[in-house]
Amino acid sequence: MECAAGTYKVASGSTACTPCSPNSWHEQTAQASNVCVCNAGFTGEACSACDAGKYKATPGADACTSCPASSESLAGSDSPHDCLCVAGYELITYDQTTKAPECAACPQGKYKAESDNFACAPCPNHSTTMLVGSTNVSECICDAGYQPQASECYACPAGKYKADGSIACTDCPPNSNSASASTLCECNAGYSLQGGACTACPAATYKPAAGSAACAACLANSTSLPSSTNVTACVCNAGFAGPSCGPCALCAAGKYALNSSCFQCPANSESAPPAAGLANCRCRAGAYGEPGGPCRLCAHGSYSEANELQCTACGTHFNTTAAGSISFAACLCVPGHYFWSTQMCIPCSNNTYKATLSSDSCTPCTAHSATPPASTSPDACACVHDFHKRAGNDTCARVCAAGFEAGVADLAQCVSCRPGFYKTLEGDHACTPCPPNAFSDLVNQTSVGSCVCEHGYIWNATTQLCDSCPPGFFNNQANESQCFACVTVC
């Protein structure tokens, strides 16, 4: 009987055919020699199984072929298809020549736990892997803005954030906030990022929206409270005024700022820029009152410097010419008193007077008159005994008899009326000159009758004057009582 396939017999006899050694075979029958070759998947003299990671697709003495990179096979693999992409790698294609698989690492966001030629599995929603070639779902970590919960990833709630990794969401730092699924927090309106922290916008700045932008400055001469969120929070500085949001201008002297508008200070008050509020209006010199008014003028006889609560009285026997005096220099001595060096007004002494409110000295009375102290008028100067005040010049003179008058150099002496003058009655009046065109050669005359008309004139008893002779008449002696007709002698 012929030896069957897979056996052989090298010697004649009655012995049985010898089977091929394990893991070897041949297809011929009646073989008289050992023609056995290693099966596919086996190699070497002993036909040992191909090592894991290798394969041999055909029987024979060929060596085993290594699986392509990133793939593996069991020991004794007999086909390139036995090469499976290792965990973390997936089948891309088969080599057209070797028919072996080509494997690539699972991209980020996918993983594969087993050695096989299936595609990598995607990570759960809102998660990914840090590296390529991930081999387990545990390598899938929640995306930034998401946190793990019961094997799933949920969005961070508003007010929390997560930058990366599988850690839980973190509360936003003070003065910041976030939307759902945020990867970072933004500084609130009114706050800006300074040194890694959200810091309040300082005074005179504002920030209207959340974010990392810097705080914006208010316009010149305006300010705002810290943490302001709108330009409308910028208000004019103290003493400045202007529309909402600016620009702001300095209120002029005599005005004050209130609610971003300038107002006139109350009557009799003034201000110096910058004046913030009514209380900066202070009473001007010559007035008194609380800051902000009302300010009242100082009454006659008193004065004040600027910003005084009360007026200062000038003192006894002082007065001022008007209300609202601003210094002691306006204080004048009342009539009958004069200024002394110690800022006192003392009465005018005997025989002097002062009629005005002034700093003048007292005026002495005229000769032969006297006054009591503190006299206020020349009328108070009374003529002494035997003297009489002359009308028109307030001088005192003796009462002279008819034909006499007070002397020019000495009013206390009576002198004779001069030639050409007369005085009809006693008194302090002067002698009267003779009428025109009349004269008198005598002194001490007491009547106009002592005056005689010059030649060419005659006395008119009605008018008490000298009338000239009419045309064609004449007289050639003084004191004639008539005029004579002219006579022509041929």
C-alpha cells in the first residue's frame, strides 16, 4: 500500500509509513524520503510556530515574516490578515503586495482598547484625548469648559470655568464671571485685569463691558467712583460744570458748581475757583453771614473783612458814610469829634467845632467867639460880651455907633467912617459909600446928606442920587442945588 500524504517510508519492509513530524506536511503519496515541509505558520528544522508578531502564509522552509509596525499576531499565525492593529491603532488599509494591514495611531479624540482591525472609537461628547494612540476610554478627558460626571462631560455652569484637563469646574475669581461652558472668566464691567486679578477701575475711569479691556479714562476735569461701568458715571470735578459725560469747565469767580452746573453766589458773597457747592460762597468784605449766605451788609458804624460771621463796630463817636464798609479806614469821627492816634474819636475842645463826618481836625471859632466842647457847627461859635456876629461871614465885631465901623485889622476896634462914606445907625455893619457922582470930605458922617454932588450934577431928593444937568444946562460948583441955562454971547 502506498504511503499516504503526510507520511513517508525510506526503507523497504513491512514497517509502517512514518508520519511527518508535528507541524509539517507534504501532499505527495508513496514517498520514499522525508519530503515533509513546515506548515504555514511554522518554520525551522523543528517547524516551530512563528513567534507572536510574525506570520508565514505558505508551507515550506521560509522564515516567518514580521507583522507591519503597530500590529501584532498570535504565535503560529499563517496569514498577513492574522496581523492585527495593536490597541491605540486602527486599520488604514491593506498593503497591495503583502496584504498585511497598515495601522495608524488613533487620532486625538479617539481610542481603541483591543488589538483588532476595527476603527478607533470616538471619545464621549465634549471630551478628547491628550495624545494620539489612546488605548482606553479613561484617557478621554473632558474638553475645556466641561467637567466629568457619571462617565459623561457636562458644561461648566455660568460663573464657573475650566481651562483644561478632567478636573472639576472652578468658581470664577472675585469680580469676574463666565457663560456656560466657559474656558476662562472675564472681568466684570467696572473691573480690569491687573496682575492676574480683576481689579476695580480706579476713580476717574470706567469700563462698560465684561472682558479684559483696560478701564477708559473720564474726560478732563471729571471723575467717577471706583468700579464705574458707564461713561455717564463721569461727573465734573468739584468746582467744574458741564453736560453729562463732559467736557467740564471751571466755574468762574463768584460762582459755584452744583450738579454739573454753575450758579451765581448769593448777593454780597463771592467765591474763588474752584468752588464746589454753595458753602464755598463766602461773604465779601463789608458783609457778614454764614458760608453760603445770606450775607447782609454791615450797618453804618461797622465794617468787616471777607468771610466774617459778624461785623466789627467802629467804636464810640465813629460812623461810616455808607453801609457795607470793608475796613476800619472807613470809620470816621462824627461831627463834634476828631481822630486821635489811639483809634479814638474825642470831642472837639472849647472854642472849636467840626461839622462833618470825617477824619478832619476841629476848626477854631473866629476871634471873639467861643463854643462848648463837641460843637458841630460854626453857628455854635457865640460872640463874647460886647461883640456882635456880622451877617454873612460869621465874624464877631463890636457894635459900632453911627459914623463908625469895625476895623479891618482888628474887629474889636471901631474906626471912623472914611471920607466918601457914611453910616446912619449903630451896628456891626460897614460904612456906606456915597452915591455915584457924589463925595464927602468929612469923616464920621452919619447921613447920606453929608454927600454932595459934583459940579454938573444936582441932588435928587426922591431917588437920593445925583442927576446930571440936562443938555443946554450947567453948573460949575459942587453941591449946587440947580442947573443953569447956557447963554451964548455974540
